[in-house]
Amino acid sequence: LTTEYLPDDEILAVVSAEFELSGVNRAGAQLFYRNLQTNRPTASGPLAALSEGARRTYGQFDERQVGASLTYFWESEDTLWSGDISVASWFEGDSFVRARGEYRLSDTQAIYLYSDVFGGPDDAPFGALADTSTFNLEYRHFF
């Protein structure tokens, strides 16, 4: 197997900040930059699908990618309710939204609600994951 079928090496830089809004409510922001270390062409022939799949798995669609995310975290004064919502994009017409919530029924029981939604064109990092979007409701009992 030659290197044209493997994912590229990359440099990923992230700059982030988090701010307290009030009490336990916070907001966060991130900027991220990805630079692939090679400009290797995608493989051709019978293994082209393998090469393309490796790049999709690692989100390597372009030689350089720039993205951002925003997150809001909150918790009720009595700490029974908490949650966060995040929105991210690689600025390629794609998006990712994550929402999570928790409600504590007692010291030993909790209900969780969470969702990950990917969208955008198939040739964008989050768009390629659109079929993996999820929505979950979970009950936990702690022993």
C-alpha cells in the first residue's frame, strides 16, 4: 500500500476563549486552522474509493481549512438543570450543532437529552457526516 491511500499528515491550530456571563453561565469561542502537510493527489484506479474514504474519515477535504465554533454553557442555581449548545463550521457551507441537557431527579438518578446534527454539502467535513446525526434520551441510575 502506498502513501496515496493513507490520510495526510496535518497541522491543526486552535485558539479559544471562554467567558463567564453570570454565575455558572459561560460562553466559549474557538477558531481552528488545519493545514495538510502534503498536496498529494487522491489515488486513482481500483483503490480510489479507499483513498477518498480515508480522507473523508479524517475530514481532509482541502489543503487548508478554517473554522469556528461557539458554545453556551448553563446551569440552574440549584444545579438540577444544566446543558450546553455548540455550533461549528469549517466555512465550507457545512455546520455542526450539538445540544445537551441534564436534569437531576435525585442524587442517584438523572435524565439526559442530547443531539448531534451535521449538515452541508457532501464534499464538506460536516456535510459528509450528515447521515450520522443523532438524537438521544437517556435515563441513568447511579449506584
